[in-house]
Amino acid sequence: MKVDIKELENFLDDHIQDLVDLRRELHKKAELSGDEKKTAEFVIKVLKETNPDKIIENVGGCGVIAVYGEEKSGPDLMIRAELDALPIPDSPDLEYASENPDTGHKCGHDGHMTIVLGVARWLGENKPPKGRVYLLFQPAEETGEGAARILKDEKFSEISPYMAMALHNLPGYPAHSVIVREGTFTSASVGIEMKLKGTSSHAGYPEDGRSPAAAMAQIVNMLPGIAAQEFPRSTNALITIIHASVGKRAFGTTPGNAVVMATLRANSNEVLKEMKTHVLKRCRAIAESWGLTFSEDFVEPFDATINDDSCVDILTEAAEKLDLKIIRPDNPFPWSEDFGAFSQKFTGLLFCLGSGKEHPQLHHPDYDFPDELLQTGIKLFLLQLHKYWQQAQN
């Protein structure tokens, strides 16, 4: 099977204004992780217009899966988009600004969803000749919880993808460029919250209490060095302090409690596990040396995203057909993506689409998804699907 790029471009030209309108409507509905009800309802409404063979709702929370194709021998392929937005206020002067206070699509998930809805439009008129295509709209990507919830949900067992793919827009790179690499693409990461508990006292008699202030300072100074000194540079190990506090605004009282929060990153799940062990051992020892009680909590875990070599080859072929610039980073990105959970379980591919060198960065208050990327993203996904179908027929 061969896809006619000109025919595909004509199809997208006919639909592009409607897709831009869809993207901006999704932008208005920005909802936080785990609470994407209205967004999911809107996605379902649009999907139903494409006559999928099946829609599975409320997967892993607000997740939605649209199924295209009958049960035939062939590749079962999954494309993932994200439903959630961020707790970042939208630009009030934006014509299609978020209707939810202090919440905005500042990572481009509205654009990613629209790209996959564009794929749905095509599949509604061009059903897979072999196998099935699953379009997954996943909740709670930003918190690292959504993919795991999807995989644990019994409803997800109704489908059986052999491979999964996703894209993410990426400012700082030429618009429409394709950024990809074999192997590890994005890092594994986890947040750690460490609590130090001592005993408060009158500020005039600090010796009668056990203040955690010195231990907190020691931990804050020590943590970044663990990554730099105890792990090879090739592991991309990184520890970033994100918050530290001790006591309260009470000038007559010495503090009895302190907290330190940090993010741990590495280019593999195995190295991240070692880092967690090292951090806990060192920090617990410091707390004990000051006579403090120590407790920890790990939050927002992300697996490393691993790209399959053969999938990268198929994406590269699609990008070359579209005359797109291909950029292959030497090292994995230090940021994390919830898609990593899928790449640990299935043959996987995550790639990025350049949003422009001067485009505001992800999570910046001025960020907005560039609508001109919609057609490029749709074409890249559809050319890859056709390549997999072509391989199945040979």
C-alpha cells in the first residue's frame, strides 16, 4: 500500500481550518491532571463524527481510546496524545484563552490532541487495510501518573498494541524539524520529598530543642554533588533542589520541622534506582547525626523513554519524504515524559517536532501551540501508519 502525499495534503487543506478551530476550543477547556472531564467529553464528541469501530471511555480516569479497523491479522498500532494542561495562568488577551482560572495549555497538549484528531479524520475515511489503529487520549501526563493508570485499567486489556508512538512539540528547534534518536530519548525521573523532624524550643534557649536547620542546609548543599561525584557523566545523572523550608514565621520559636524536595534524573531506570538508594542513605545519615527523625516520599515517577531502532527508521523515512530537517541529539533529553511507561511495555517511539527557535519555551506563560505544526504532525503519523501497513502486506 502506498500513500499519495498530494492526496493527503488536499485532504488536510480541506480540514485545516476546522482543525485549528478544534485546537483553540481544546485550549479554552484546559483542565488539570486527573480532572480532564470536559476535555475528554469534547474529544469523544469529535471522535464519534469519524465513525470509529469502537470508543472506550474512562480508561485510567478520563482516558479515551478510539479503535479503527476490524480484527484482521496485521499490526495493531497505538498513537497517544495527552489530555491535561498545567497550573499556569493563560494569557488574558488571547482570543481563545482558557476558561479555567490559573490553568493553561502551556505544554501544547491541545495541539497534540488535535493532531491525533486529524489522524482520526483520515482513518474515518480510510480504514486500516490490516490490523487496527488505537488512538489514545491519556490523562495526567504532567504528573507522571496517567500512563501507569492506563496500563493497570482492565479496559486497556481490550486492546493489544504491538507498538506505540507519540510526538511532542519542542521550542528551541527549527519549526517542523523532526528531533529523534535511537535508544533512550528522555530521562527517567522522580521527585523526592524528605521531612526532618526535631523538637522546637524558645528562641532564647535554642540548646533546649533540636532544630533541623543545619541538617537541612547540609542536605541541600550535599545533594547535587551525589549525581556529579558518584555517577559517571554518561548516565546523565542530575539532582535538582526544587524546594527547602524550615520552621515558620515565629521569631520567638526555634524550628522543629524542615522539608527538602528535589528531582532526581538519569538516562535509565536502573541508574535512577541507584540514585534513590544513595540519596536516602546519605540524607538519612545526616538526619540521624543531628538526632532528627527522617521520612521520605517519592512522587511523580517517570520511566525513561526508549525508542526502538526500527521505529526510528520508519519515522526518518517519513520525514525525508516530507523534506523535513532531521535532528539527532547526541544525548537523551534531561526532561521526562509519561510515554516512557508505554515504551517499557511495547515497541515504542517518541519524537519531537520543532516549534521554532524563538518560540516561547514549554511551561512559559507566553507559550501557545503553533497551529502551523498541525498538518506536519498529522502527515508524519499517517506516513508511518502506511509504512507499517505496507510491511504487513509484503
